[in-house]
Amino acid sequence: MALITWSNDLSVNIKEFDEEHKKLISMVNDLHSAMGSGKGKEVMGPILVRLVDYTKTHFAAEEQLMRKHEYPGYVSHKSLHDDLTKQVMDLQNKFQEGRMLVTVQVMNFLKDWLSNHIQNTDKKYGPYLNGKGIA
């Protein structure tokens, strides 16, 4: 069973970013599935690497579009991106150093991080960018 299920409640009404959010959700769900089958430790390293890399790429795309269209919430949104990237990178470093295991707490952090960021932060730029002709 998926940890996070995509729904229209998560849509920011910008196709490119909705697709990227779906990929991020898929990565978290892959880790959750591996954990459920007892293979979390085997796959966590590679999934965290993909998650960190893809998150950086996704955040850069969002930020570039926000700057281009002078999104008024850009500075605070970028600050949140920087904090979230640091948190995920910290998880990755702790795992690589053997100081962290795949746990329910880690899965809940990733779920909350992704769901809350999309629903409480990303959804704010949707209407603004839609008004600029971005869909």
C-alpha cells in the first residue's frame, strides 16, 4: 500500500510541477514499499540519492519560474526549499554514516515533508503562475 496517494488535492495546476511532484511521491512510496518488505536498508541509500538530486532539480525549476514571473512569495518559498533540501541531505548523510536506519519516523518525515510542502506552500504559487499563463 502506498504511503502517499496522488490526488487532485495535491495539484498545483501546473502540469510540469504536478508531474514532478508525482515522481517525488513515487520515490517516497518506493522506499516505503521496500521498508515493508524488509529491504529498506538495501534501497534507502540509492533512493535517498535520487530523492536529493531530484528535489534539487525540481526546486530549481520552481524557483526559476517564480523569478521569471516575479512571484511575490519567492524569497520565503526559496528559504523553505533550502531548509527542506538541507533536511533531506542530512538524512542521506546520517544514513551513509550508519547513524540512521529506515524507520517509521523517517517515512513519516518524508511523507509530511512532501505532502505539507505541496499543500501548504506550493499551492500558493499555482494561482499566481496560472494568472501569468502557466498551466
